[in-house]
Amino acid sequence: MAQIHHFDHGWITPTVSYVLSVLGSLLGLTLAVKFRAARSGAERIWWLILAALAIGGTGIWSMHFVAMMGFDVDGTPIRYDVGLTSASAVIAVVAVGLGLAIALLGHAAQNIRVLSGGVIAGLGVAAMHYTGMAAMRLNGDIHYGTTRVGMSIGIAVVAASVALWLAVTVRKPAIIFVSALVMGVAVNGMHFTGMSAMWVNTRPSDGQLLGATAANMLVPIGVAVVFAFIGLGYALMAAPTEEDRAAAAYLAARREGTATSTIPRQPGPSAPHGDQPRASGLAGGSWTYRDRSQ
């Protein structure tokens, strides 16, 4: 059995992976608040997609990839199948999106919806992790301990359920920040528990390993993550606040009121001819009226 190193670069990779998971969770929970404040179906779907990208993509999958940068096995190089690695990212985003949709889209039986969404999202996150592990190519055979695999799946389900409960309930920035710190611990705990479940039996090389190195994938994935953070942050800053909505509603009401006040009033029904004053003569530029009753 080969010696496995999970922190080949020291504490750099776990620290960066934790920071990424916290930032992704922080963005995702803030976007969930925007979802609850949305006033149209299209707006809710928009915030739901962004929250799934923030939590599933930047908070979970990018954390997994960075943590794998510190993974090493004595006696063999490691390569990654690009297709499976990309598929693991899609699985994470879709699973979190489904969980958020179940938990947030509706009002009845909220606790049941949060639990159901947490199970689906958690299983999806675990599937992401083990799909990413299946993408590894090395000179050896990978094996997993059943108990620790089950523990990692359980942690994923619990973490996802807590994340969805927080997405449904929290609003205050301070609570969102503390919640993101807790979610970061849970996500990293799931990852490293799953990693501790594996062992490798190496074998002699039978040819060049196919796939990309982690260093080759670092630049494009790093650029994608940076742009994702910038885009999500811009979406949050550009979103109208409640004060903006109130001001827009006030201006719309003022415009409508002004338009109504400028509409000419229609003349009323004419009085009987005998009761109308008669106008005769024009002197000094003004009308002179004479009442027929006099």
C-alpha cells in the first residue's frame, strides 16, 4: 500500500480551500436572501441559479479542486480526466440547485422541504466528490473503506441540510457570515473524511498516463473561479435594494398622479336654455352678461 499525502504543500491548500468554501457560502446565502425578497418568478429563478453557482460551484467544487492540489501518492504521478472533472463541477451545481429549489420554492411543510432538499443536495455533493476522485489517473488501484465513505456521505447530507435551512431563515449579515464559517468547516470536513477513506496499491507503469496535471488545470479553473466571484459580486451590488424599490414606486406614483391631473375635464350637461345667462356686447375686451330674469 502506497503512502498518501493529503497536505503535500503544507497548510496552504487546506487554508485556501477553506477560504473558498467560506466565500462561496457567504455569496450563496446572501443570494438566497435576494431570492426571498424577489417579486417575480423570473427574478426568483435568476437568484436561485446564482445561489447554486455560488454554493455548488465556488463554495464546494472549487474547494475540492484546490484541496486536491495537495494530494500526492508516493511512487506514481497523478493525472486528471478533464471530462470527468468538468462533470463533477456540473453535478455539484445541479445538485445544490435542486436542493435550493425544493427548499425555497414553496411555503407549506418547510422543514420537510428543507430535509428533502438537503438529502438530494448532500447526495449530489458526495457524487461530485467521488466523480472527481474517479477522474484521477495513476499507476495503481484505488480502494475505499466503506465506513468512512458512509461517514463522508452522512456529513455531506447534514451539511447540505444545514446550508438549506440557513438559506431559508438567515437575513442579518453577521449571522450570514458566521453561518458561512460553519458551512466552510462542514464542506472541508466532508472532503477530507472522504479522502481519508481511500488507499492505493501501486503497480509498475505500463505506459504514459493520459490526462492533465493539477498544475495544468490550475490556471483555467482559477480564472473561472475569479470571474465567478466578480460576476456574483457585481450581481449583488447591482441588484435594487428595498429603498430603491420604494423610491421607484414613489416616482411612478408621482408620474401617474401628474399625468392624471393634466387631463382636461369634460364639460358637464348643459343647463336649460331659459336658465343660462346671455352674453351680449363686447366692451373693453370683456364680456358683459345680462340675466333675462331681470
